[in-house]
Amino acid sequence: MPFVVHTDTSPWSRIVEDARHYPSPHNSQPIKLRLLDERTAEIYYDLDLGLPAESFGIPFGHVCAGVFLEGLHTVAAGLGYSVTERLDAGDLDFGSEKRLHSLGIVTLTPQPVTEEARERHRLFLKRRTSRRPYDRTLVPDEVLRSASAVAAQGGQVFRTTADAGVVRELIRINQSTLFSDLQNDAVYGEIMTWLRFSRGEARKRGDGLSAEAMLMPGRVLKFAMGHRELWQAPVIGAALRGIYLNTMRGVRQLGWLEGPFAGPADYIEAGRTFLRLWLDLTANGVYLHPFGTVITNPASHRAFAHAVSAQEGDGRMAWMLFRFGYSKRPPVAHRRPAAAMLIGAPR
């Protein structure tokens, strides 16, 4: 099917320009669109930009799709459009010869813009992941209640802990997960694919995890990741672990989501809810940083679930863990240009 040229008067121009700022694992930005006409587009997951090496890496492809779809609704509403979906919640097959997996069709319909829609659109563009040290200020109970209500609306349970011992244990698990993943050749290869060791590289590529965003000097990060055996060395390993843990200073609270997580439809809805919760925290000046690898590493997930007495089973899972709180404004995570999201668009 030929690519439909989108003009400056087409709603897709502004919608795609803003919707491309959705968060994704390793900032890989796997969602693509093929514009079918001025109001309709087919959405795809680019399997070449996924993370299949990690346990639960494949389910998180659909979580990412849910995050994107919620972001698309948010941006479209802020620009005067509702979004109707016809989704195909089939499993992602990373062994398929077809590298673009269709997620379904979305259609835009004009509608009045409300002040609430404008504000949510603004929050979507303001949202950032903060890997900076946090300032140890506890998030007020009323903010936690608001986030809990948002999660409940999506069928999820938002739980938190400010217990110092539990927080220390979960940070230790998160640190240990990184060291464990570095010993897994497939996961290590994926991590190396997405690391950007300089500002220039991050800006040029427009994707991945930049050393700047991870608060590590690029040369140090490149050396450390290129010599993974040194993470276990007595002296150098301790120094590298110290640099990593320095970014975790000031963490007082951790949060996680528990809910249905048994198939693609659940994963998509979980992703929608996660972005809604993120925007709610953003509205209250709160940053967060997902500890994704704690979930996707089987041993770490078991340790995390045990530490917090997670309610799992019967299709339910503690599927998202993150630190949250207050920090200085984090550096921007670069995004590819809008044209890179559009299948068949001139670059």
C-alpha cells in the first residue's frame, strides 16, 4: 500500500511529532505507523527494535504498545481529535520473517479540545525519566492516593514502600540484576546495542540510553561495559559499582504495579495504565525511574516479589517496579524524527 503524504494541514503532522515522545524500553522506539489516509493509520511493532533476549522482554513489547496508544490518545485529544482503535492482540513472533508486526488500525475523529485535554497533552510532553539522585523528600499521601486511584481505574494495584530496609534491599536487587545481566551474552548484546556513549552519538542516533541520561561519563561507561568481567574484580568492580550506586542517592520510596498480566491484551492495558499513572505523578512534580530489569530477570523478579510480598498468581503479576520522588530536572532523552516513525515516509 502506498504511503499517504501528510501535509501541514493533516492532523497526523502534529500528532506524530508529539506522540513520538512516548517512553520505551531502552528508548528503542519500536512503534511505527503507516498512514492510510488523512484520518486513518495502521500501527506496527518493529521487531528489529524489540528486546526479545530478556525474560518477559516479549510481553513488554505489548506493554510498550499500550504506553504508545495511551500517549496517542493524549496527544490527539490535546489537538482536537478522538482516537478509535481496532486492535489485533496477537502474540509477537520475533522469529518471523515479517519484521513489522501489525497491532491494528487507529482512526481520528475531530472533537472539541477541553482544558483537561490540553493539560494532559502538556504533561505528556513534560514527562521525563529521572536517573538523577533524589532529594529524600517523601511524596505526600494525597499524591499517592491519586496515583492509586488512577491505577485502580485500569484494574491495577499501585503499592509503595518507604521502609528503609526494603528500599535498600530492592536497590541491591536492582544493582545485582545489572551484574547478572552482563553475564548473559544475549542480554548483554542487547544492552550494548542501545548504549550511547557521547552526547553527539545520542543526538545523532536519536535513540538508546545515553551516558548523559545515565549520569556516567561516556568514557567510563564505554570502558566498564566493554570489559564486563571487571565488574566482578575486587578493586575496579567496587569502583564501578560505586559509580552506579551514586545515581541512587536519596531514594526514599519505591512503587510497583500488580495486576492482570497473562496475555497481549493484558499487557497493552497495563501499558496504558502505567502511562496514566506516570502523567498523574508528573502533574504533582514527581519523577520516576523504572527498574525494568528487575522484572525481566527471573531470579531478580522472584527476589523482588518475595521482598514486597507481591500478590501474584491466577494471571496476576507484579510487573512494574520503579523509584519515584523529587530530583533536579533530568537531561532530555533524544527521539528520532517523526519521519522515522512513518513507514514509507521520505527521511
